[in-house]
Amino acid sequence: MKTTFLILFLVAIFCTSSTFAQNVTGEWYGVGKVKKAGDHNSYLSEMVLKQKGNKVTGQLNYFYRSAEIKVKVSGKFDPRYRVLELYPQPLLNFLAKNANGADCPMEGSFTLKTIKGQKVLVGQFNPIYDYRVMCPAIDVTFTKFVPTIDKPTPDPIDDEDTTATTNVTSTRRSDSLQRPAIVSNADTTKKAIGVANSPVLNKPISPEQQISQALKLRAFEESPIIDVDADSLKVSLYDNGEVDNDSISLFYNRRLVATQQMLSDKPLNFTLLLNDGVNEISMFAENLGKIAPNTALAIIYAGEQRFELNLTSTLNTNAAIRFRKKVKKTDPMNIN
């Protein structure tokens, strides 16, 4: 009798602890990617949830172009299958020009997993049936994170697991997940980039910091390394083709040189000192202008050498060109 009671007691404790472990209360961060071919705006998102029993309420905050949008969410969590279902709520259509654009009624479906010690919600926002043609699904992996001083933001996880309960090995990106710069397909040369708050510490960050963070969230175009015999580069950037309000930020060795610069038939001029080793010039697209993608002609002088290079950047990829300063040979006999 005592043995039976002990077994039942242990089972009750196990079930209770499992129920508490399978809880979605907290702050979650992720990047929503539209499931449609082409380059589209990403939904940089945070979701603050509160679970009571199986009922879930909270708020979804996401960046879309030049605006931060807040949406109330509600739904239910099934601890047996570790599935979170969110009831339909409006999300901006991926082709909307601004925050006043058309909405898509989207419902969420996410599976709670644990990957490398981190809790993640893996799933999609899906359009309701009547909007299935005009509104593609949005893939998101939300990461739950408890901030510390040393690590205020989480590392995003690329999840390839297809089961709900098994820990798997995943590919971790080297860059931390942080809120990116606000980008717009409109002309941004006369608009200040809105100052966002850190999603965890609520600490204001400057537009320059936003741009630098956004740079890391995009892939970098591969390019050969050009050897030059010079101590500096003189760089002139033009719109490569029809002037269509392309706006860029320029980085040198991943440090911001200039932001909110419109490409035109008049040059944007920069002088850059060459460091030892490989030096990288990268172009970050703040918008795609009227004609995608964002393209520029770079005319670069390195001493007597002249280069004409085409740069192409999108909302997913940074253009990049790389130079290496030749090492000057010294005369050990000091003859010359």
C-alpha cells in the first residue's frame, strides 16, 4: 500500500513539474521571413506572452519598414504536444508600403522545443483561408531569453529539427539577434531613422547603432581580394543606371562611414585609409528605390590604379568589395 502511494506521489510530482516546464510565459524574439520567392521586408519581432492554464495572452511587437507595430495576441497552449496556437490577428501584408497598408488576418502555430539549452517556438504565421492567395505564410523561430549584463540579447538558432521533444544539434549564427535599422522603400535621405529601444533592457540605441546591428543580420556578397600599392583609397559612388532614389549606408571594415546617402549621377566621395591585411568596403541598402535591387557604380583610385566596380545590395544581402595593401619590401642592406 505504501509502495503504491509512493509511486502515485512521484508520478504526480513528475506530471506537475512537466506541466510547469512546458510553459510559454516570457519574452520571445525572432525574425519573420516571408515564404515567397524574392527579396521582401523581414518582420523583426518580439512576443511577450503570459500563460494561465492553457490560455495564452500577450502582445506581438514587430518592425515593418519605418514603423514599430504592436498587436494583441491570444490563443491556447497544448502541453501534450507542446503546441501554441494563436488566434487570427492582423499583420501587415508583405507588400505594404507603410504602416497604413493592407492587413492580413494571420493565425500562429508554433511548437515549443529545447535546442542547446534554449527554449524556442518554431512555426509560422499562416493566413486564414480567404486570404491564402494574397498573404503568404511567415516562418519564425522565436527564442526565449533571460538577459544578463554580459549577454543582453539572444543568439538566434537555425532549427532543422522536425520533432517536438528531442534535443538536436543546430547551426548557430555568430551574430547576436538585435533589432535592426528601420528601412523603407521610400526616400530616406531626409528622414531620420527612428530611435528604437533595446528589446530587453529598454535602453535607447542610436540610429548608427541600429544600422550597425542590421548590417550583421544580412549576408555579405563574396568578392575577390584586390591587391593595391597605396596607403589610401579614393572612392566615388554613383547610381548605376536610372536615378531612382536608392539610399545607402556605407561601411568600411564593418564600421559606419556614412548613412542615409542617396545615390545619383553626382558622386558620393570618400577617402579611406588602408590598414594592413584585408580591408572591406560594404554597402548597406536602406531601401530598394523605385527599381530593385539597390545598385551603385564605384570608381576607386588606389594611387595610380583605377577600378570601376558594380555594387548590388538588397534587403537581405550587403554588397562588398575587398582590398589588400601590398607589403612594402625593406632593403636589409639600406642601399636605397
